Amino acid sequence: MTTFRFHSRIHVGLDLPEFSVEQIKNEPMLFNCDLSHARKLGGPLTQAFLEALPNYWLWSKDFVIDSRVHMLMKGWFPCIPGFHHDDVPRERSDGQPNYLKPSYLSEHVLALVGDCAPTEFAVGISDFPEVPIGGKYYKVWHPLVVDKIKKGQLRSISSPINKLVYFDYQTWHQGVPATKDGWRWFARATRRTGRKPTNELRRQVQVYLDMPMEGW
């Protein structure tokens, strides 16, 4: 049976400045923007993020950036939870990621402003089984990642705030529920990707609730 060995890792880069709640609330959100449009459409948080990136990132011809602003209450998720990899090309016949022969190997850098819901990474080298056609990789693999963390085979790390965090297509990570009420700005730049820029302003974002009938 085919197995996949992933080297899940992160590298922490430069700091971003401190920003006020008002600045987070008023930051424009970007969807699939290239560098020139990110500079044109982004606010002060986006500009600080771009300023902190090294030149080899900014020179990437396939550079795209996404960003989101969330107002979260304790227990709310800023994204669908579950350990996964970012931007593995979904080229399998069933729409699942193509881990056998992917057409590109993406690289990413993210930043978070606001400490209410830091991204969780699971770092280390570990093997995972192939999932047959018709199955869902992350439905199978998420509990395996959690189990490997419990056994010490992978190590859980919370994303630092106001810093660049570099990772790639092999890096396990997931969104977590907010630990308190607060505002959160998330940005992720991607290179070496098959995505083509569409240069849009994002008009809305969703939050996800674990127990929606508990009230708020």
C-alpha cells in the first residue's frame, strides 16, 4: 500500500508592527490578488505584510495573496477545522488532492494580527496511508494527525502573532476555535502555485460554530 512521508515544518520570519482594533476592522480583504493589486487594494496591515516579505517572494511571477478579517466570539472558528495541507492541486478524478504526482509544489507565508484564534501547526516527519478513490484524505488523516500529536510523533505549535510564518504543501495545520472574543486579521501569500490571480476584494467571510444552538 502506498504511503506518503511528509516533512511538516514552519519557519518564523520578521515581525509586523502592532495594529489597533480599528485598523484591523477597517482593513480591506483580498482574494487571489497578485502583488500589484495587493499593493493597490490593501490597507496598512497588507502593506506591512508585503514590506516584511523577502525579495525572492516578491519577485515570484505566480505570487497570490488572500486575506480575511473576522470578528470572533469565544468558541467560534474562523475557518472549517481539521488538519490539512494548503494548495495541493486537486487533480484526482474524485476532486481530491493529487499527492502521487502533483503538478506543482506550493510554498506559503502567513501572518496573524489578533491573538484570539492562532493557527495550530503539527510539525515533524511522519507517514500517512494512501486514501482510495472516492475517499476523503483529510477526513482520514485528521484523526491520525491528532493521534500522532498525542503520541509525540508530531508536535503542536500555535502560530505566533504579528510575525511572518513560512510553510509549504507538506505542513499540517488547522484553524482553532477562538479562545476569547476579539478581532483577527489573517493573510497568506502563496507562490509556486497553479492558481491564476483574479484580483478581487473579498466582500464577506464566514464563521463556523461547533454548537450553534447554544446561543450567542
